[in-house]
Amino acid sequence: MAAVPEVHVRPYWELTFDADGDPDTGQRDRLVREVRERGVRDLVVFAHGWNNDRSLATRLYGRFFAPFPSLAPDARLGYVGVLWPSMRFSDEPIPDFDPQAAGATAAPPRTALDNGTRRALGTVFAGSGAVVDRLAGLLGEQPEGAFDEFGGLVRQLTGVRTDGIAADTVAELSAHSALAMFQKDTHRVCLEFADALEETARGVTSFALPSGLTKAWKGAHELLRQATYYAMKKRAGSVGQKGLGPALGRLAAEAPDVRVHLVGHSFGARLVSFALAGLPAKASNVKSVTLLQGAFSHYAFARRGALNGQQSRIDGPLVGCYSGFDTALSVMYPLASRLAGDDRGAVDLGLRWGALGHDGILDVAGTVRKSLAEVVRGGVPGAGCVSVDASQVVRNGPPPSGAHSDICHEELARVVLSAGKVI
């Protein structure tokens, strides 16, 4: 099959899933058939995070996969890019896998909803045109007494509700049942998000917010963004468990000698992790899982977590790469996850709501913690959970996301190949 122009490694396939996890069966069947025909031994399967179009996702895959052939010249590698319906707000800086984005400056947070994001919302949340139009109108007009209406519309758009597949821990599921983000004073929630935006900038003058009503509406724009991401978090779990997991099971049945190495970025890390829960009982073809800046709970694999014990489905290590320079996960993620509504500030949320991509895999017995330099020099342990501090390279990007997408580095490619015992 012809490769996507942005992806130059060979052989390369795509696997596309809809919001319910249903696959493009033609792509799936072609993959299963051609990995055998091409003699692939090690198949690297990568799932993107919040990209809303194929072009951005394939640019990520092209840049991340580029070092693999030279790092493992004798390996019989194949590559898969997973495509699933997620989105990013088009006013965000281009993700940092674009080398030109490394020096991007911090633009002040928007209030109005730009046309690109309006179109993306209408596509990702089908049939929501009227709701999106009203949300855009409120953000543009900024009326003083409309915050509760805005919060209700955000909830209606994104479908935020109690749902186990959207929660990573027992505590999170309990908190989500309260839906406090929408039950308490929405104006106050918007101000809290605005404060968090300022915290991600850490004193960058161009990112300072005005006080009063304008600041609250800039926080409202962030409330919509974070609620949208919460919906994408749920969708990632569904696509992983109901879509990718069964597809890997079929691959195990029809191409049993192919060793699979799962890689996920951001919510894509949640997707490939939930794929473990969707693997058929007899499938043992997943030989490694590498999570890059995973946007889900650092307790997900712990006893309290939704994926407790699923690491046993890996015939090899579970690697969680994290960075302290990722402000999307150190500030914005825990605030959006903490729906129960206690009054602690955004900077003091503690461990309860932390993300795996911020400080690694927590509360799992036997987890090894290493620096990236140690892993590059000595390799990844052959089994168990491994937390890797990747701050050495994952360190660049403007607020509010910081280094969240700064993942296209040869050192991280080495981590993936070492975890899979390819090198």
C-alpha cells in the first residue's frame, strides 16, 4: 500500500477507528495479511493524543519513527499509526513535534472561539451545531450573568457524565459522579481555570490575564477546552478497549509470530493502555508498552486503578515516560480531573489527581524509577513497570501545554526499541 507522504518508514500501515471503537475493517484486514507477507517480526503501533486531523497525526508518526531504521538496521520492523477521532483547539500552538514550534512564544489565552475550533467541535461532536454556535456567541459577547448557561451547554456538548471508562481510579469515579465542575458556581470554576492558565505561564508577561469579567470568560474558554479533553479521555478508553485490543487479538491469532510494541502519546497512552483490557484472553503478542506523557492517572495500574493488573497482559515491560516541564499535565490535567470540588488551589492538588506523564507510574509494587540517561545507557528492564524521567529531552514548549508534545527525540525512540528488546 502507498505510504502517507509524511511517513517515510516502510512498511507502514494505518488503523482507523470511529468514536465507538469500530475499526476500518479493510485497513485491519490488510495489516493482518501484509505483516505476514512482508515478514515483519516487530510491529510498533503508535496512538496519537489530541490531534483533530490525519495530517497532524501522520506528521507526528513520521518524525517519531524516523530514527528507527538506523537504530535497528537488522530488525524486521513494521509500523502502524492509529487514527481515532480526537481534537485539539486550533488556537493552541502547533504541537512541539514540529521543530519550528520549539521556539514558539506564548500568546495570551483567547476568549472568542475561532472558526477552526468551531468546525472541529462540530465534527467531533456530531449534531451539535446549535450548541457550538451558542457557546461561541457567549464567548464573543461575554455577558455578565451567563456563566451557568455556558456550563450547562458545555456539559450538553461533551456528554460529561458518570461513566466508568472515563475514570482511572475509584476515587476519580466517585468524584465524577458528583459532576461538581458543573454543579457548583460556574463563574467560580472559570476563575479557577483562569488562575491555572496563569500558573502554566510562570510569569511570562505576554500570558498575563486581566482581572474581572474578561478574566472569567477566558477561564470559560478553558473550561470548554478541558471538558472537551475529558470527553476525549473517555473516548480514548473506548477506542482502546473496544477497538485496538480486539484488533491486536486478531493479529495474534493470524500472525502469532509478530511481536507488538504499543506506544501512546497523551490520551493515546490511555488508548493503548486500555487496549490491554480489550485483548482476548489467549493473546500474548504485546511485548512492550511505552507511554509518552500519558494523560491519565498515575494510579491507573495500581490497586485503586481502573487498569489494576493489566500490566500482566504485557510479555515485557510497561514504561511510563514523564517530564516536569509538561504543564498540561502538572497544572491543567489535575484541575480538570478533580471534579469533586474541594477548595484547594490549582497548584496544590497533591498526588490524588496527578497524571502519569507528570511523575510516572505510582503505587505499583516493584516499579523501577530511572532517568532517561540511565535507560539509554543501560537499557530498559525486561519486565515490570518502569518510570522514566524524560525531562532531559521533553522540556520545550509554550504555555499552557509546556513540553507536553515535545516527544520526537532519538532517545525516546531508543526507549521504545529497548523496551521491546529490539536493540
